[in-house]
Amino acid sequence: MPIMNNPYFLASLILIGQFATAFLVNFLNQKGKNLADKGDIEKLTEIVEEVRNRFSSENEHLKAGLSILVDKRTKSFTQEQQAIITFYTEINAWIWEKTKISIHEYWINDVEKLNQKIIDMNQAYNNVHIYNGVMDLLVDDDSLTKAADELIIEVLKMHQFVEERCSSLKSALMGLNVHFPSISKFEELHPAMKDFVKSQIKNYESTKDDAIKDFYAMRGEYFKPVFLKLQGFKKLAKFYLRN
């Protein structure tokens, strides 16, 4: 901080100026333009010492008061910073980790893993929603909180698309998992049961293929507005944190 803007420096100048002015006015009124004698010098020494003592006392009070104010502002700003940083961290995890999935790699033995993926996605959304609420309470910037809300809406659209496809794939894999064991004893089945099994397997495979079809391209389309909103929020957040 420039010294002329330092509150301690300014307070010191004011305090010294007040006492110095009072002394000079009194001194000139008494002595006019005559030179100070020995008694005057002794009196001057006493006044200077009094000014120094009072300045030291007032300065300590001033420092203590400013320290309390600065401490309060620092703590408040740290909470705001943490709220923004945590929100940004959680929403990035939601975007880049929880809603990102190699959907073609899941097969009938991966139903539980796929189900956990859906649970993790929803937990990520819940976390973002919670930390967005915290940020709303602590951050006094309408443009930043609005940008956060708009970002959440876009990510949620992508989330819903991914979750719908994952749920559809999970349903198909569970069905295939039920009917595939029948293939090993297919010849033992009644003709009507054979037709039923073949029909079910065909339907589930079709559902699986539909869940995977164009998944990456469509997720990419949902991701485009997400990325733009994310960059917009990041820009506002960085500006807010630096000022």
C-alpha cells in the first residue's frame, strides 16, 4: 500500500499536526518573533514529549481498531472465496467426471457399475445445488450468482440426457442378463418359449443399441452451451476474487 494511503500514516500526520499547531499558536502569541530562551526550550521539550506519549497511546488504539476491522473483512472475504471456489470445483466434477461416461464399454456384468454411475451423477448435482445455495448467501454479486444459475441449468440438461441413456442401457443389460442363460439350454425349451426368449433378447439388444447410438455426438451438442456458460462464470469469478 502507498505510504500516503496508509491509515496509520495519515492518522499520525493528523495527530502530530493538531498538537504542533496548538503549540505554535500559543508560543507565537506569548513570544512574538523573539528567540526562545532556556525556559522556552525546556517548555518545548516537555510539550514534544507529551505529544510523543499521546501519539503513541492513540496510535496503539488506532492500530487495535483497524486490526479488528481488517480481521473481520478478511474472514468474510475468505468465506466468499471458499464458496466460489468450492462451487466451481463441484460443478467441474459434475461436468468432467460424473456426466462423462464411456457408455459403449458397459455389458451385462456391469449393471452395478452403471447404476453407481447414475447415483454418482445425482450426488454431484446435489452437491452443486448445496454449494450454489451457500454462494447465494455469501456473495453479493447478482451477475455472478445469475451466471452460476444459468450454468447449472445447462449442465442439468446434459445430465438428464446422460442419465436417461444410462438408465435405458441398464434396463437392457438387466434384461439380457436374465435371458442369456436360457441360450445354453435353448434346444430344451418349448418352441413358444424359444420364440419368447428370442424376442426378448432382440428387444433388449435393440434398446441397448439405441442407448449407445449417437451418444457421444449428442452429448457433445449438450456440452457446447455448458462450456460457454462455464467460461462465462469463470471469468466473472476470477474478476470478483481479484477485486
